[in-house]
Amino acid sequence: MNRSNTGANLPALRNHNAALVLDLLRAAGEAGISRLELAERTGLTPQAVSKITARLRDEGTATEAGRRASTGGKPRTVLKLVPSAAHAIGLHLDRDELTAVLVDLAGTLVGARTVPLDLGAEPSCVVEAAAAEAEALTGGRRVLGVGVAMPGPLDHDSGVLHRVTGFPHWNGFPLRDALAERLGRKVFLDKDTNAAALGLALRAGTRAGSFAYLHLGTGLGAGLVLGGALHRGARTGAGEFGHQTILLGGPACGCGGRGCIEALCLASVARGDIAAAARFLGVGAANLVGLLDIDEILLGGRTVTADQDTFVRGVAAVVEERARRGGAPEVPVRPAAGGPHAVAEGAAQLVLVPVFGRANVAYPQA
């Protein structure tokens, strides 16, 4: 559900109102924004804005960015966000490696580390490895929390894992709470595809109102942004894209089924037939376009990155052919931005979006 950018002058909403102001400061960038503009855009009174900005300046989160001429009267003082005032850590727990990133309040990458990981190890060992990498990046900085992204299925709301494909021993493990207890920090947990989709949606270059991010790495899943908001579903299980059956009696999949897109793609890659993997992925992408009427398909993940052009061309060919058959407009297929840290940086955004009052809302304000 999209939030309004109008504040409310009630004590119970003090943090909400501060988040509205912080969000506008972040959107303004280095150019900054005046208190009067903040009041106009949030609907808060000038007095309320002055109190909030004074508190943010005392905390070191905002600072003056100069003065701007006004129509009559004295020049207005312009304020801007101080990105280095606080940070967030993002962890991507993949099946065979762990990527940790540190980002500032603006979402800018400050540091990154990648180390081997065995997701099949005992959960306590994985928790310890994740905690060690998070602590290695902290460096005495003010850290607001840690976002964790990993293969699903899982329950985002409770922070509990389900039967992670290929690793059923994770079923029922409260990863979010276990890591929070180990680190003494707030922890957020989501699927890797959701984290990546959130990060992509927050990038200025991503303007489609609805898109699917298809992640093919050690597994296959989808992150869905519908109507400008990350879509997790009523039970936070949306996006298990890789486990739709498209070939009855096909190869066995780690989920226990047969003929899943994930199994077909990975089997094709294993035998070196990237074109076939791209076609299988294209079938699933075309199904999503027909089902959800999305505006754009974005492709990412290590396997896609290794032969990006082949995957983009192959998926686009299937999607375009399906569109021609139905007389529908073509939906563009593009490589996702973000590079090798896209999932981990999206995980860090799980920490930051509540700070700026955005919850599931994906796009920055104009």
C-alpha cells in the first residue's frame, strides 16, 4: 500500500513525521531543500518542521547546505542529509558464498566483502559466519541494523525460514532473531530476489511501475514490484518463480518436483547449453508477463552475468514471440543494474526504507 507524503501533527506520529522529512532530504541530495519546502511537501507546520530539523541537526543527520534566494524576504537556509551519519549492513547468504556490504544513509556503497559459505552447514555455524562478516564491516560506525537476503521460501514477517530449496534442515529456524541476538542489532530478513528488486526499484534509472526481477544464480527466483511497491504476498511467499513446472516428467528439482524451470535452466547451464537455459527462462518470463501485465523484465544473478547477452536475447525472443501471438505490446527485457553486490545492497535497503518512512514503497519522490 502506497503511503501518503502528508504528515500529521500528533505526538504519536513524531517518528513518522521525522521520516517524511528525512526522505525529502535524501531525495534532494547535495542541492538540499529549505524548511519552507519541507513544510509544503509534508503538510507539516513550519514550527513542526523546525523542531524536526533541529533534532536531526543535533543528531548529525542533517546539516546546512547554504542559502537560496527567495521571492521577497531574506534568503532561505537550505538543509541536506549527512549520508555518513549512519550506515546499514546488507548480507547475501547464497548457497556457496556470503557477500556483506556497508552502505550509508544515501544507499552508497562504502565497503564490501565476499567469502565462501556452506549454506548446508549447521544453522549456528552460518549465523556465526554472517555475524563475523557484519562485524568486520562495522568499524566503529553507527549502524542502524542488518538486512539479510537468502534463498527462500521463508517468512519475512516472522523471520523464520521454511524448507529452503536443497537445504530442508533450515525449516523452522528463526534466523532473524538468532542473528539479532548474536549481533545485538536489529535484523531484517527477506528473500534474495525481493531484496534485489527493492534495491533496483530505488535506483533512479528504474522507472517501470511494475517489473519482475529474475535471478538465476545457484537457484532461480523472482522479485516482483507491482504498482511501484515490492510484492511479497499475503504470506510473504510470492516470487517462488523457479518452481513452476513447465515440463511434465522433466529433470528432478531440489524442491522435490520435476520439470521446474530452475531444474531445466541449471541442467542446461551444466551441459553448456546457455541458449536452452535462456529459452526456458524466457518461457517463465512470458508467463509472468501474461499473468501480471508487467512493464519490464530485469535479469540478474551470477549465471546470467556470466553470459548476459545470450540470456537477454534468448529471454527477449520468447517474450516477444508470445506478445506477437497475442497481439500485445512488447515488454522490454534488460540486464539488471547493480553489479555483483545487487542482492546485498538490496538487503541493506531493508534497514533503510523504514528509516525514510517508505515500508514497501519502492520509488523515490520526485
